Amino acid sequence: MKRPILIHPDPRLKKACAPVDDLSDDLRSLSDDMLETMYAAPGIGLAAPQIGILSRLIVLDCAKKDDGDDPRPLVMFNPQVVASSDERNVYEEGCLSIPDQYADVERPKVVDVEWLDRDGKLQRETFDGLWATCVQHEIDHLDGKLFIDYLKPLRRQMITRKMVKLKKERAREKA
């Protein structure tokens, strides 16, 4: 089931999320909903707080369909970066909770991430390039951090004002 995505500013996007203690069928179903929501948006990553759920759960798939790659959906419960490279990378990032706004963000180029998969098994993988950027971006969401928090205050305020205006316009359209 496709879920509505929260738009910044929303206080739920700035809260740290609780760890997932027990992988229930409800949480597995939530992860399926999140993948459906992410693909429909369309996006390459989605964190549970973006749909109003304050749990440490992210989904991502950076495989490019237009490049002919098969989809590679990942579901991560309690993901954490356990190692990162000194080498840095800059990617133009966007966010489904901050539509049509993009900015260059610098992050570690390579990260090792550990997480629990849908079956509760501990996984560990090294991510590079776009995958590394995406997984770090989504983990940031679990800590209440947005990509615009990496920007200078004036740029961050400008984007926030645009989002407030967008939310007002959408509310008027629904009324």
C-alpha cells in the first residue's frame, strides 16, 4: 500500500527514531509499503520517519532501470555505518520530503553498513558511490537529520520557506 510522504518542515522528520526490537509481520509489511511508496514517488531511498513512523527502518534501491540493471531493493532494520573511508564524494542530493530541491552534499565515498534484514539476520556490506550516499542520507533521516542540514543557513532557510509555501498550496488544493 502506497503511503503519503511527509513534507518538510514536519516535526516528525527532526526526531531520532527508536530501534526495532522485534521483527514482526507488521514491520515486514511496512517495509513492503515503503518500497512501493519509494518506487511510485519515484525515489531511490525512503526512511520510516518520512511516512510518519519513528522506527529505524530504511529501504533503498539505487539500481538504475534505465541502465538496464535489475532492481535491487534493500530493506534495512537498525542500519548503522560501522566504518567509512577518509576519501570523500560530492553528490547532488534530493529528498522525497523536500520535493524539487537539490544541493551538493559531501559525504564519505565508501561506507560499511550493518543491519538486520527482513528475516532478522545480521547483514554487512560495503557501499560505494551513489549507494554509499543514499544509505548515509537515509540513516541520517533515522537520526532526525535532513540533507539540507549540511547546507549554509541562508540556503537551508530559503528551501524551508519554499516547502512551507508548497504545503500551503497543497492544503488549499485539497480544501
